[in-house]
Amino acid sequence: MHLKIILIFCALCFFTDTMSKGLNAIQIQCLQILVKNYNDKEIVNKVINAFNVDKEYNYNHNDTEHKRVYDILHFMHTFDKAGDKIILTGDEHPIIKLDINELKIVFDHISDIGLKDNGCVVEEEKFHTLIDLFGFSGLINDDDTLAVWKTNIKEDYKYDLSEVLIELLGYQAQLYKWKFGKIEDLKIFDEFIKYALMDHTSDQIKPKLVLLLNN
């Protein structure tokens, strides 16, 4: 089952023609794992290229993990890229995503409350402030959902932006009845990244993927 999920994700990222700006949970998770586990400029840019983003990313491996996560999400959200409209097996609609306008609101909030000056670390008090801002700006239009979210924030935990965005998507999906798409087994992303780093042409890879996906 894990192999099939990996292959579906790879096929979507390499071969989909439907792309649009923004980020979904699968992309966010993958980018988080990429900069945390593979802190190397060449590797990061090769995987970015696998998302059909041709622009070189000026990656800084000396930044903290939280800053690296923030920067790559900020960089990637502005591009049309593969995987933007992932449809999970058996579903009719793409998984929920934050579009470029919603993400601009998030990044503005991050800047407004000084999180960039704090190394992009989101601790409990600032997270509460962010949730209030998400409600004020209409990213979550339900007071009960906002209240529940606040009660679920971990004390003494330092969130990075990927974790904040994934939680935002999760509450949006729950509230608005969309598919979430978050992958629980993070080893899948390691497998995908290793796959993306292989030196194969798309002509070599695609027939094998099609064959495996239909078995």
C-alpha cells in the first residue's frame, strides 16, 4: 500500500498537467521533510525541479530548521507546480489547499506579529494570536472551531510554519467538508525524495509507474 501511495504521488508530481499556485497538505509535508532531513542546496533544488519549478532556489543550509521551512514555503507558494490538484484514490475532488491569496494573508500575519524576527518559531502565545487573526481575516469562519483549535495547541512546543498551515488546512477541511489529504506515514516522503533524486528520464519512468499503478 505504501508503495502504491508513493508511486501515485510521484506520478502526480512528475506528470500532472493541472497546476495552480498555492499549497496543499501533501506538498507542505514534503517540503518540510525535504529541508529538515536533506539540508543540502543541490538536493533541495533537484526536488523542487521535480515539482516542475524551474527557478533555482537560493537555499541557505545554515539557517535554523524553522527558518528553512518558512523560506521554502514562502518560495514555493507563488508557483504553478505539479501536485497542486492531487486527487486521492477513490475521490472525485482535489484535496483542500491554501490558494495564493490565502497564503499571502498568512504570510502577512506572520510578519505583522513579528514571527520572522523570532526565527519563524511559533510558540503558544503567538499561535493564539495567529488563530485570532485567521478568524478575523476569514480563513476560518466559525468561532467554535477557532476556540477548539486554541485548546489543542501544545504548551512549550515550538511549531514551524508547515505545522501551522497543516493544522489550518485540517480545520478548514473539517469545517467546510473537504478532503484533507495529510499523510500520516512520513517515511513516504523520504521515499518520494529519494525517488525524485534518481537520474531517470520521464520516458524511462512513466511506463513503469503506469504498469505498477494498474497492478
